[in-house]
Amino acid sequence: MTLTDLITRAGHGRIGDSAPRPDGMIKAQGTFAFSSDLPIAGAVWGATLRSPHPYARIVSIDTSRALAIPGVSAVLTADDVPGQPTYGLITADQPVFARDHVRYVGEPVAAVAADHPETCRRALDAIDVTYEVLTPLLDPEAAIAGTAEAIHPDGNILRHQVIRCGDVDATGDVVVEGTYEIGMQDQAFLGLEAAVAIPDDDGQGVELHIATQWLHEDRKQIAACLGLPPERVRLVLAGVGGAFGAREDISLQVHTCLLALRVGRPVRVCYSRAESFLGHVHRHPAKIWMRHHATRDGRIVNLEARFVFDGGAYASTSAAVLLNAITQAQGPYKCPNAYVEGWAVRTNHLPCGAMRGFGVVQACFAHESQMDKLAAACGLDPVEIRLRNAMETGDRLITGQVVESVAPVARCIRETAALPMPATPVGVAPDAPGRVDPLRLPGGAGLTADTGHVRRGVGYGAAIKNLMYSEGFDDYSTARCILADGVATLKFATAEVGQGFVTIAQQIARTVLGVEVVTLDTIDTQIGSAGSTSASRQTWMSGGAVDAACRAVRERLFEHVAERHGIDPLRLAIDGTDVVDTMGDLRIPVAEASAGVRFDETVEFHHRPTEALDENGQGNCHTAFAFVAHRAVVDVDPELGLVKVVQVATAQDVGRALNPLSVLGQIEGGIAQGLGLAVMEEIIQIDGRIRNASFTDYLLPTFLDMPDVVATLVEEPDPQAPLGAKGVGEPPCISVTPAIVAAIRDALRQHDGVGKPLERIPVRPSDIAL
Amino acid sequence: MNETYHLHVNGTRYEVADAWLGESLLYVLRERLGLYAAKGACEQGECGSCSVLVDGELVCSCLVLAASAVDVPITTVEGLAEPGSPTDVQRAFVDAGAVQCGFCTPGLVMAAHALLERNPNPTETQIREELSGNLCRCTGYGRLVAAVQQVAVERGRRSS
């Protein structure tokens, strides 16, 4: 049975039901306010001046012409930052405004406030900046070799980490090797960066309405740069139009607050699409060399690998992204010996950081390409080679960490392989049988492909993905639950970015407390941190916090009922919407039992501690893991280099599906992003300049590019997870990319008996046809 | 150059006073008339988030100068239905799981209504082709296709 068959009803909106989103209808009716949709009386517009050079020294900045334009109320530069001049998620190495040097095209240099966006544009044009243009560092290998001058006082190496595991010299009868390249991907959320900052009357504080992934971390960084105590900086989550990692770092937050404090009026900033490409971090472009040693029957003996991640101009989360990549270099497979070296380096490219999959996407393309080479070298099929090496619970990572998570890798692979193949031949839609529709052919509306030339290929991929934060970071979450008169109210600072935590939170409260009505308080910094909406962590962490807060309230409710009826509270339980005595006849509706009382509990939920890696890359650095497998069926026109992904099948280890419809949404959405990376999405930089900062030139999958998705869930509740549920956001976008590329390789092999290695993604038509 | 002109939006005549004539219809709808349902996400007609009807035609309002849309009826998502009384398309979007972050949703609601007006019984490929001017980054489009199919079936059932 596929997932689509499982989604039948919203039920009572409890755990396991496909409850509808509480914000769904206001989004469909257009009344949900995103961070770009917040008009406020007296507000002026803000805008940002950005560097046109990848690397240059700022000789002088003259703002006088801009300030003289009627309607312009402020022009700010580095001189106007009252607090810490830099910010950053791990290391504060990125200037609020460039002072001495600009280090990438798009680096903020100044900001203006004015009465109209058009006035802002003219003011930006009127700021005179004199640059001494310098030779940019664009080659990561030059950064590693130390042949390039340091382009930042912190140096050019963001992280260097080695992992030594077992016998690093172990060899196998079969050796396969490859060098894989991954292009720079953009998160391309639709809701552009936007914010409103409202200064306090005394000018000593500010309220920021912002689309972000982590309110409290933003507040910490903003307050430091503003030179204000954190309690004078209040953040409110405005509607978030997607995130995918791109809202984890600071973009317009500090600028907007600085402008508001300077002009003493509310300030709105809304990025354009072109500016958005410059304004947030991207998925790291990477070069990964791997050599696998295996026995003749295909069992991995040793893994040698070298990872080079181009972090761009500033540190962001490069160190953590690299850690994820190298510590999961083995993929979801047993691997007794390994030597892995990882580098994340600084260049004058666009800064890179978090994007869905966070380092594992790059590693997975390499290890899965290798598994197919290994399969070919051993005469095994792609499914068999993966099954032979499939990791199980209790196996060790190359870091020495024992995988304690439920690890149903073999089951994911088997169930993926067992899902139905496309029912119709090349170019034929399932609901219009017997007729070739050109729109279903590679190249689609271009009407160029000919069915006679098209080959259909099949490819597989499998992945491991760590959940939550790593290396000793205590990424807790906080939730408050109030029960009064049969209504539960939840308060948390968890960023709802579209993933549906607001739905899950209500489902948890309904299940634990037996209530029907669950109201959600404003998501803001007026409660403790929820940590970031990233690393597939919020269902586990904030779900755990909401669950714990609701349980604490339920205990109070049971004590209250028990006292009134003279029984032991331990005998009480929730059954549907009633409190029941499990050893007697008592049954009272929760609404009645909580009438006239108010229980109010706040709980912090922490996951188990993790630790840093030692100098040999050994240590229990991760919290938990999820697994997934994908199969792609792809039609390829080998002569034209055109690709049509026909179907993607997947079995995903979810622990327990709290909302199957929501899980399916994550699966289909993740597959779309993985497909984009496989065949179309790449930020092109030439000489340090982005060449495709628009949706005309940066290609995103459309309705017509998306294949049929056939999904099934592997539900083996994880005992470590508070609700048995693993994070489901990232795995869908990880192994689908190598599966699609493997399917293209398969089609090309059928075409000429040889095929092509296709070791770089995205695969371009020229890679196929030439 | 600033001027005053009038727009007919969702059955109401609005005066746009002393406005720069370079403003797009999207900007004027949002920032001058306070109708924020249409969204801006690409400024070049690639993503469809700003889709509205101008004289019955589905257009990207970011590509239309507001001052050129005078004397014709304009319909935005706000004009489709009152809050709390959703259209069948809006209801299906929510029920089918077609809404995640929701930024593309108003534009897709407009496009889906326009599609079903033109073609009450579209095939899956027709749905994909006709809506391919609207980008969604969250859903992978599967639930959106399901929602449109659901409306087509429901309307067919009602009319037969």
C-alpha cells in the first residue's frame, strides 16, 4: 500500500491523523500575512547597497549625494553600527556593513531609508564608493595549499577535519574511484526576505517582525550588533514563505533594525529576487574524491575520501556542513575502515551555509555514484549491492559512533524496489493511455524529442541523515501549555516555515489532553528558545517540548480530578475527549474536568548530549539518524541531452507518521528539490560574479518537470524519539539526486552500450549529448 | 511623473491618488490599495505568485503597469470569496494538503480557477501544463494536482 492510499481522513486531528493545517485556509484566502505583507502607519522603506566586486578594498564612501535626495531619511555605513561590527552563526566573521574590504559580489556596504522603493533605488545609485579592486581568491585548492593570501583576518581555512577509522590501509579485491562535483544550489524559497522593524519610543529598543528559522539566535546576533541588551530586542515571527536553510543566517535583520532606530520610525525592507540570490547563503559547491575497496562479493572494506567544500566569503555554518558530510561519507552502509579528509575553505564566492540536507546531499551523490560503480565491478545489480552493505542498528559509523537509532536500511531499499514501476511507456500519461503526449517527453513543450530515440533508465539511491544538532550543542526547545475550561493554549518560539509544526503541535495537545480546541499563541521571543527549524529537528525537539508540557498539564488535571473523587491520580487516563478511571467507572469530559481551573506548565526539552570529534575524527557527535531510499525512472533523449524524470519511488524511515498527509508533502517537496539539483539548478558564478540571479535563468522544477511520486513509509517507532517520530524534512531531497543521475547513466548505457560517468551535478544537456 | 487614476478591483472603484506612473499593478494593489493576497516573488513573470485577473485574463500583475489597467475589471484572491466562505478550489487546496508555506497559494488559486473555467475536465498533463507558470518550492506539486482533480470531479458530480 502506498502512502497516497493511507491518507484517508483528517480524523479527530489527533496524532496519526492527516489533520488539516490551522493556517491553511487563511493562506488559501490570501489573508495570511507574510513578512512582506505588513503595512504599518508611518513606515519608510529600507534598501541595501551591495558590492559589485568579488574582492576589493574600500577606499572611500561618500553618502552626501544620497542624503540630499528629497525623501531620503537615512544612509548608514559601517560607521553607524553601534555594537559588534560583525555577526555569524558559529563565528562572528561577517560585517554588518563592509568597512575595509568587500569579499563577495553582493556584500552589504550601506543601507538607506526613504519614502518610496524608487527613492531608495535612486539613493543607492547616489552613494559614491571608491574601490581598489583586488584579485579574488576563487580556487578552493589555492586556499588549501596556502598559496593565496588570506582574504580575511581569520584566514582562508574554515575547517579541516580528518577521520581515521580502523585499518586505514586496508585493501580489497575490488577498487572503484571517482571525483564528484556538486554545483551551488539556491534554496529559492518563494517568500523573499522581508521584515518590519518598529523602534521603541525611547529609541533604546526595537521590535522586529521577521521571517526566520530561529528567533532567539537572530535576537542574540542582532542585539550584539545593535549594542542593546537582548531583552530590548523583541522578535515576532511574521509569515514565512519557505526557508530550506536560507533563513538560518542573518540577512536584513540588523540593517532593518539599525535603520528604524536611526529614523525613529518603522522601516520595511523587502528584497527583490536578484537581491535574494545575493542576500542569503547557498548550498556548498563541493568536490569529493572517493575510493572504495570491497571484497569480490561487494562488501565494503575501506573508504578513502577527500572533501573540498567552497564556503565562500564568510564562515556561516560551513564547519558544521562539512562535519555532516564527512561523518556520513559511508552512506547507510557498513564500513569497517576509512580515511576521510575534509576541507571547508574561504573564497570570494557567495557565502554558503545551510540548505536542506546540510552537507549530506553532497556526500550522498558521491557515495551513491560509488555504489553503482561497485555494483558494476562486482557484477551485482544496484539493489543487491546496497542490500549487502546495508547498515543496521548497532553498526558503527566511521567516527566510532554506534548507530542506536532504528536503522531499517535494508527495508527501505527493498520496499522502494518493490513499489510499482510506471504503468505507461515513454511519452504516455497514465490518464490518457494509448497516446503519446509531447509534453510527457524529454524537452516537453520544446517538442524536440522523438520517442524512437528516447531511452528509459532506472537508478537507485539510499541515504543516512543525522537529525538535530551535533558536536556537543545543546539545541533544546521550550513549550508552554495552558489548559482552562477545556481549551488548550500552546506557546512556543518554533519557527513555522511551511513544514506544518503548528499542525503537529495541535495534534499532540489533542491527543495528550483529550481537548478538541487548541489555540496557538503568537510565535515570538516572549518564551524560551525553540532552537532552529532545521536539521529535521522540530517534530522531535519542539514536538517533544509540546508533548512534555501537555503531559505536565495532564498530571495536574489528573491530580485535580483525583482529589475531587478521592482516588489515586495514577488510575486516571485520557480516552478520546474524556478523563477516565482505568480501574473504575468514572468518566468525565475533559471540558468539564477543567472547568473553572487553569493549569499552566512550561517545559524545556533536551536531547541526549553529543560530543566533539577528536583529532582522529572519532566521537559520538550526532544525536540520531533517519534513512531513506529512492528509485528514479527517467526518459532520456541521448542525442539532444534531454531528460524527463518519469517517476520517483521512495520508502522512508519516519519512525512514526504523526500526520501522513504532511509527511507526503515533505516527501514530494523534497524530491522536487533533489530533482532540481540533479538536472537543472545551479548558481553560475564566473570570475566571482553570479550570472543567473533570476528565475528566468536559475531554473526551478515546474509542474511539468515533476514526476509521479510513489511513496511508502517505513514505520518503526524510534524509542529515543519523544513521539517515536523521526524528522522527515531532509531525507526526501538527499538520495533522489543520485538515483536520478544513476537512471540517466542507465539510459545512456542502453543507448550506446558504454554510457557516461556523469560525475557532476546538475547534469546538463551537454554532459549527456556531447 | 505622478498622476491620479482609478482602478476597478473586486467590484470596487478605487482612486489611486498622486502615484508614480511607473508602479506595477502588483505594487499598487498591495501598497496603495492594501490588497496583499497577490505576492511578489520574481518581478519578471516567472513564478505566477502575483496572478490576478485583468478583464478576465490571468496575468502576472508584476508585469502590468497599474496605470494601464484602468477601466477594466480586476479580480484578486480577495475578490473570489469572503473570509470564512472559501471557494471549492480554496477548500480543496487545504483538504488535499496543497498548502505548505502558502506563498504561492493565492496565485495558484487564481490560476486553478482560471484553468477550470476554461477546461472543466482537464487531464493530469493539462493541469500540469496550464499551471506550469506558477512555481511552488514546498510541495513538489503532487497535492496541488490532486486538489485541482478533486475540484473537477466535485464540479462534474454537481452538474450531472
